[in-house]
Amino acid sequence: MTPPAISRYPVPALAELPEDIRARILAVQEKAGFIPNVFITLAHRPAEFRAFFAYHDALMEKESGLSKAEREMIVVATSGANDCLYCIVAHGAILRIYAKNPLVADQVAVNHRKADITPRQRAMLDFAMKVAVDSPSITDLDFAALAAHGFSAEDAWDIGAIAAFFALSNRMANLIAMRPNEEFFLMGRVPRVK
Amino acid sequence: MTPPAISRYPVPALAELPEDIRARILAVQEKAGFIPNVFITLAHRPAEFRAFFAYHDALMEKESGLSKAEREMIVVATSGANDCLYCIVAHGAILRIYAKNPLVADQVAVNHRKADITPRQRAMLDFAMKVAVDSPSITDLDFAALAAHGFSAEDAWDIGAIAAFFALSNRMANLIAMRPNEEFFLMGRVPRVK
Amino acid sequence: MTPPAISRYPVPALAELPEDIRARILAVQEKAGFIPNVFITLAHRPAEFRAFFAYHDALMEKESGLSKAEREMIVVATSGANDCLYCIVAHGAILRIYAKNPLVADQVAVNHRKADITPRQRAMLDFAMKVAVDSPSITDLDFAALAAHGFSAEDAWDIGAIAAFFALSNRMANLIAMRPNEEFFLMGRVPRVK
Amino acid sequence: MTPPAISRYPVPALAELPEDIRARILAVQEKAGFIPNVFITLAHRPAEFRAFFAYHDALMEKESGLSKAEREMIVVATSGANDCLYCIVAHGAILRIYAKNPLVADQVAVNHRKADITPRQRAMLDFAMKVAVDSPSITDLDFAALAAHGFSAEDAWDIGAIAAFFALSNRMANLIAMRPNEEFFLMGRVPRVK
Amino acid sequence: MTPPAISRYPVPALAELPEDIRARILAVQEKAGFIPNVFITLAHRPAEFRAFFAYHDALMEKESGLSKAEREMIVVATSGANDCLYCIVAHGAILRIYAKNPLVADQVAVNHRKADITPRQRAMLDFAMKVAVDSPSITDLDFAALAAHGFSAEDAWDIGAIAAFFALSNRMANLIAMRPNEEFFLMGRVPRVK
Amino acid sequence: MTPPAISRYPVPALAELPEDIRARILAVQEKAGFIPNVFITLAHRPAEFRAFFAYHDALMEKESGLSKAEREMIVVATSGANDCLYCIVAHGAILRIYAKNPLVADQVAVNHRKADITPRQRAMLDFAMKVAVDSPSITDLDFAALAAHGFSAEDAWDIGAIAAFFALSNRMANLIAMRPNEEFFLMGRVPRVK
């Protein structure tokens, strides 16, 4: 049986990709054990690929007042609001692993108000959701609400920029009908047995 | 009188910027006669700046089945849907210049259904607007509607990716309260006198 | 080349109009230097024309706690919410002139929360926008919010009635596909040279 | 017990009103047996009163391809969409009387798709509802859908203009919290006994 | 003339119904003087009929901190939000009778914020409307707002459960195009003459 | 550490429940290996509990033109639209088991248009979603679209009634903040090893 398509667009073979992109993909494969489809499907457009992952890394790999789990929470919550299957499933897996919590990704994807998170994280997600779905309404009051939970202005930029970047990412995934790898559905749900 | 702030965040001095970013900004200034605020305000975060403009250029400067004016139409129409003042005003100016048409930017920003554009451009903007505001609903029918106007699958990627990139851009501009330069408001409205 | 239609409906010749309507239109032409399309397109229905402009004048020409520029702000902001190209462009021009400000019309049309206006004007537009898009939710609290900025109950009527009148006007313009005169796009954007 | 207020604003005494307005109100009272509150509450502003009823009459009293009952259907359906109690109750009463049908007003106010009306009336209300709630989306297709049911372009103007006028009327009633007269609730519900 | 259908589905004859269902329907007919269509149309599915009315009675007939009129207010207000003609008309009639008030049902169906009800009832309906149209957003603050008006946690369950049950009921009525009996339109509008 | 609350309301002890309810719960526990929280939290109200599960069984356990997996698809898709964590997680688990498919529940909860389902199932979910979120707009055309895929009128009732019942269920779960059992998150995701 033909496996289901992972994109509406042609998916390049590794061998035909520019060296830097192939290297990046092989490094991810090495680490994850498989190639997440976002890499191989977006590689259809090398220049956009490079900018996409440079942007991703600038937000998700940097030093920040937000933990890596918190950043993934923002991705999962806003991708839930945008009905993006790829991002909910793939980043949900990463969130489960970073947070060492098998439940929080599904909670946050559906309704962050009821998730097992701290009040500070609740405020962080309120801000992120506003950037994701109603950015013209953001005012100084929203920054003040973050500050009341100890977030700096730079933290606010981080929160908003992650929500903004995944506004792009969610739309690209919906545009090309990007399919999540099956591996993601189960990752982080079961404690690893030694 | 203090001029109004152009960002909620500190705006870097050119002298303190990394060399590549300063060079990019000076080149823009050379060409435009002023520094568009999107450059100097986003330079507050150099790594994000580099990715942002690399992404922008990968979409807006490349060879494409869409003319440059058509790409700017997508920016202006989707930024209108997202109530993003900076992008409507700045890209509206660029659209007027590329299209050599002083009216089309305001038309497209408010309601692309009534703009002085071709049926093909109308179909292009219908698709772009769906990516901008309802991407989960995109199906093969939307690609077929584009194809009926002669757009290839790669053109569809271009249209969708521009809408997706400005989903990010609009949210960043609203997040930091980016202010359009005054120069943009008038650009392309008056025929240049020789 | 045929100029684009300014209405979906027949546009009457001045000579065939009832005397009072022709006189009104000639007076406007005398003052503005051209006939704004709202006059000549709505003249297709003389009785409605008379009521429309009587209503308009009762609100926009009267003595009021609101300046003429403030009244035009209400028109532009609510027409932005209703995606009415004619009213945004034509009243945007009038607003620029009354306010002696080439930027405020575009600002208010897109997002009044970020416009260069006073807190009092921001409260005025918050109230107007609620009348325009969610009038069943208006309660005494909304009147109290106005009063806190010094608006009287009669001012509140003025604000709400202007928003209500342009709810009609925007729908008529969208119904007949009323096209803004080209003159409006540029008016008030450039300082007049003596 | 004090009767409930019929407006947030002062309600003028008949004696203090300008002669033409008092005459109009007395004529209505003569005919209806009571003064509908829309007359006496809007009389707080004589100039607006005159324009409002001139506009109303220009649309609702004229010769038209629409029957008077059909015009009231448009009022009731669009006022339902705008949650305007006064207009639903008062014009619902008038609709029941004109249509000699005690059920149709409640049907149309809640969901015109299920009302006991003809397919032609259903098409008329589809158009009116689009003018009321989504006028920027109106295209030639909407006029064609009307034409398929025998409506002329002038009929389309009538339908759209009534929806537009009650967009104003609904907002004014919600603004001033206009209260329907108790008489309206029962009118046209019971067959008159000779 | 054929009377209009009261359901998209076949309507069973009383004689062919299971004994318990026939008995229930006859009892209602005895009391009301006619068979409300909700009974005979839902009897098309006996097992669902039994569960539906058991649920209804568990909420609407029980001892409660809410009066019967208040419970009907919740039905009418939330059915108004769901555009359900059957429930607005039938429960509007019951509300008029329980409340001995010929006006309150129409008021509450259109806009509970302007109805002649107490502040406590206003808070009750605010909560019910949130359950009806935006239940994921309910937080402890909503329960606190009820408590401030003296509602216990069990009262909050009653309010929410009635809103939830009529979310089902409204959808069933819209699904099968359930038609309200003509009797309901007039019930409770005229004082009974002895 | 205290385990997180599974309801905003008191959760009864099995021993204090009425015999029939305790028996039902013990039977479920016997089958599932644990007590799903929907049973023990709703048991706070015995009469409502009985009606709720009678309704559930009447729809979900009956003979039907829809398979059990298809019925669970309806639950998961509409609960996704209603942001109901409990129903997405618990019925997602059941769907995975019935469909013997570890991926389909997450797919359907986020966006049924992209799920690995048949065109017939896609039509089924289109209908169910319309009942869930826009039931007043249902017309004969929606029934015709189902019939084109071989669904009978009785199948349409089943689809619509399940969507309607979970409109209730989702609102109750959101009202009481019902927490999904941890067991559900993993059920059906891993092939059982013999």
C-alpha cells in the first residue's frame, strides 16, 4: 500500500538537496531517530527552508526567560487555536518530553485555561493566544498583565514572537497539508524503561 | 516635541548594530531615501532580524509566476484582514509604485472584491485571504480554483507562503506597535514630475 | 477607455435631477471642486437622497460637544470596521483636512487603538465601535466610560448616532458598489503650497 | 409604581414639540390608538426625527415591487440579526397585520430559513441579511440570485436600502434603550372579532 | 390544504407508540389541551424520547434554588442565542405563564441585558449564556459572579445544566425542523378572563 | 501530593450512591479497568446521571447504519469544535480502539478535513459539525449531501443526535471542569502485544 502523502508538494530526496540542508536534516535524524516531516517537506524550497529554521532556532534555541518547555507550550496552545495538526502533534511530543509530563500537551492544545500549569504560565499563554488570534487588540495592559507575573519586556517579545512565528508555521503546514510523522503521536506518553 | 515612538522596544543606533545588519539597513536607506521602521525596530533582535529578512527576500525577491505588484497585493490584502497599520501603509506604498496605480492599495486593503484588479488577481487574493484567516479549511478545491486561472502549484505555494509570512509580520508589528514612517503615506500617490 | 462605473445603478445627469437636489450638488461641486460620488449616485433615488443628506447634516453640521474632526474620526473608524471603501477614502480625506493631520485617517481606519489621538478620543471611538459592531451589548457602563472623559449624555447620542448613520451609509455604499472619486485619495496628504 | 423608562434620554412632552413633529405624532396616535415609542423617543432630536421618518417613508410607503408585508419581513429578519427588541416587536406586529398571519413575524425574527414564506421571499431575505451583516461580501452573484426570482435591480435597491436603514434604526434603538409599547406584543396575534 | 409538516421525520400515531410514551403524551395533552410537538415528533425514537424527557424533568421539575420561571428564562435566553424557533416559542409561552408577565419572554429571547428582570436574574442569564455559547472559557470567576448574587454551587450546576440540556434540545429541534404548535404563540399574552 | 480535582463539584463515594448507579459504575470499572471520570463526577446528580447515560446508550449502543467507530468520530470531531478536553481525550481513546487506528482521533479532533477517513465519513462529519456549531442553517441540502453518500434519513438523525447529545456533554464537562483519567491519554496508541 502506498503510504499517505506527507505534503501536497513533491518531497525531495535527501541526495538532491543542497549540502547545508542535507546536513541539517541528517543531524536531526541522528538525534530524533527519524526525519520530522517539517524538514523534508519544507526542503522543497531551500531558501525558505533556511530562513524558516534560522527563525525557529533564533526563538526556540536561544537563552530566554522562558524555559524550553514553556516555549513549546506557546507553540502547542497557539497551534491548537489555528487547528494545525502537524504542530499540535509534533510540538506536543516535544512539550511532553521537555516538561516530563505526558498530559500537558493535550491539555494545552485544547484549552490552556484548564491545563496543569502555573498561574505564570497561564498568563504567558493568555498573551500568546492574543497575539495569535487578535493581535490588533494588544495594548500596554497586556504587557502589564505579563509584568505582574514577573515577565520582562524581553520575555514578552519572546512570547509574542513565538506565537507570531507559529502563525506562519501553522499556515504553511495547513497550506501544504503537512502530515505529522507517526512517531510523534506516542513520544513522551510512556515513561522510558531502562 | 518628542517624536512619537516607533516601537514599544528600544530602537538600536546604527553604530551599535552588527556589521551585516548595518550594511543591509544602509543599503535600504540609500535606495529609499530613509530607513523604513521595520528594519530599525526589528534590529533590536539581530538573529530574528536576519531570519526575517532572509524569509522576506526568499519570497518577495525571487523569480515567480507572480509579478512584484501581485505579491505586494497579497501583502496589503492580508494585512488589511489583520488590521496591521505598518504593513498596510508601507506595503501599500510599494504596491502603488510597482503597480503604477495610486488607487489600488487602498482598494485592496479594504475589500479586494471591489478593487480594480483582474479576475486572475481576484482569485489569487481569495486564496491568500483564506490562508490568512482560515487556513484549516483549505482543500484541493482551493488549488483547483487557482489552477482555473492559470496558476501553477508553485504559484499557489508562493501565494500561500506570502500570506503566511505576513501573518507573522503583522503580528510582530502589532506586538511591538511598529509605526509606519511618514514618508510611506504619500509615496506613489502623486505622479512623479520630470 | 471607459472610466470605471461609480455605481451598480444608473447615475443621473445633473440636468434631469429635481431642482433642490441639483442645487445641493452644484453647491458641493462649487466648494469641493468636484462632485463627490455619494451625491450623484444616491440621487438615483431623490426621496432617499433628501432624507440621507438631511440626516447627515443633522449630525455632522450641527453644534456639538464633538469637533468636526472628531465626528469624522467616528465615520472613518466605523467605516473601517465595516470595510466600506467609499467612506474610508472620502471621509478619510475630510478628516485629514479638519484635523490638519495627514496620518490620522489611515491610523483610525485600521486600528483606532494605535492612532495619534487623545485618551478622550480613544474613549469616543471605543463607544462608536461598540455601536457599530455590537450595539445589543451597550449598557450603562459604556455611558459611564464616556462620562469619565467628560462626555455628556448628549455627546453620547451624537457619537452613537453618527456610528448608526454610517452603518446605513456603509451598507448603501457596499450595496451599490459606490466608487470613491480619485480626488479623495490625495486630499489632505500634502501641505498646501501658497 | 413608576412605569419603566422608554428611553435612556428625556422624552419630550407633545406640547413642547415643533408643530410638524407634533402633527406627525398625533396622526400616528389617531391611526394606531397609541404613540409608538420610536416617535416620541426620537423626537428628543427634532432634526434627526424629521430625517429619520422621511427616510422611513421614502422606503416603506413608496410604490415598490415589494409588498408592504415583504418590506416588514425585511425589517423583522434583519432586526432579529441585530438583536433589536424594539424593531422586532413593533415591526413584528405590523408584519402580522399586513401579512394577516399571526405566526410569520416570530418565524422570520428567529430564522427566516424556516419561515412559512415563498422561495422568492426566502431569496429576498437572504439578500437582506447579507446587506445587514456582511455587506462587503456582496457581489454581482447576489443580484443574480435575486433576479432568478424575478426581482429587478430596483427591487434589489429597495431590499438593500431597507436593510441598511434598519441597520441605523436598530443601532439607535439599542443606543437609547428604546422600549417597545406593550400594545405591540399582542397586535395581530388574535383574529379581530367583528 | 395540507397542514405544514411539524418535523422532517415521520410523526408517529399515538396508537402505535409504546404504552409509557403514549401515557406521558396523553397526560400532557390533558393538561395543556393539545400535544406540544416536541413530544410527538421526538416519539419517533422511543429510547431517545424517554431519556430526553427524563433529563428534562430532572432539571425542570426538581426542587431548586431557581424558580420555575427562572429556569424557563434560561431556556428562552439560550434558545434565542441558538436561533431555535420551537424552544423560543414554546418555552416563551411557559415563561409568560410562570412569570405572569406577557412581555418578559420576548425581551429575554432577544436581549437579556434589557429585560425587565432583577440583577440576580441578569447574573444568572450571563452565566447561562456563557455555558451556551462559550463554555471553554468558564472559570472560577464566573462562579464567583454568581455567588455574589447569592447563588450556591448547586444553583450554578442547575443553571449550567439547563443551558447544556437546551444546547441539545435546540440542535434536535433545528435538525428535524420541529414546528411550534400555533397555540404557543398566544399563550400567556392575554390575561385570562374568568 | 493531593491528586488534582476531577470536578469542581463533590465527587461521591461509590458506597453512598444509589444501587443502580453503583452497579452501572462497577460494570464499567470491570470492563475498563478503571472508572472513567464522567461516571463518578456526574453521579453527583443521580437523576441527571440516569438520563445522561440512558441518552448516551440510546445513541451509542443501538443498531445503526453508522459503525461504532464512526459514532465516536462524531463525538471527537464535535468535541474538538467545542474545546472539550474530557470528551476529546476519553472518546479519542475509544475511537482509536474501535477504529484500530492510533492516529485518527488526533486527526479528527483537530481538523476532520485532513483525517485518514473515507469521503463518506468526511460527509458525515461535515453534517455533524454543522449541527454542532451552526444548527439554524441546516436545510434540506445538507440532508441531500448525506444521501449522496448513501446515508438514510435515519442515519442523518443518528449523526445529528450524537452531535446534539455531545453539545450537552461538552458543556457539562466544561461546566464542572471534568478531568480526563490519565489512562485515556495512552489507550489505543500502542498495539497490544500478545
